[in-house]
Amino acid sequence: MKLKLKRMDPISIGKMLAALYGLMSLLFVPVMVMFIGLGAVASAQSGGEAAPLPFVFGMGLGFLLFLPLLYAAMGFVTGALGALAYNLLARWLGGFEFEFEDAGSPPRV
């Protein structure tokens, strides 16, 4: 059976990608905050002028809160623009075609 994807809703695609990008960023934030703290400690240990450690961790906490929001916003915008571009191209080129087959019933145990 052949099916054709004719149109995608830009808002729904944008919302899904916003949620996906926001959640993915949560994986990166703790590692980045750790490196920010290590950089501040290393700078202080080497005798260089470094920002006070509470300031650095405050910046890290701000980064921890800001980055998922930034990633979610970027996901929404790129998802919505991508869906709009797909809809325009699908109107001219016909869209994605998918072919499915019946998988049958699952095997009995």
C-alpha cells in the first residue's frame, strides 16, 4: 500500500521539535556547567585573575536555565520553517511517498 505525505502542520511540527530540542539540551547542560566550573578553578589555581567562584557558578546556573529555552525556541522556528518549506515543495513535487505492507499478526508464544 502506498501512502503520500501531502502536508505537515508547521505549528505541530514546531511544537514537537521545540520539546525534543529542549529535552536534548538538558543532556548537555550539566557537562557544560561542569567545564565552566573547572575552568574557573583551573584559572584560579594557575594564578591568573579569575572571576569569583560564586559568580562563575551563578553564570552556570543562568546558563542551565537559559540553554533549554534557547534550544526549544530554535527547535520551534526550524521545525515550523522546515514544515512550511516541505509544504511548498510538496505542492510542486508531490511530497514523500511511503510504501507499507501488512506485518500480519504477532507470533503467538
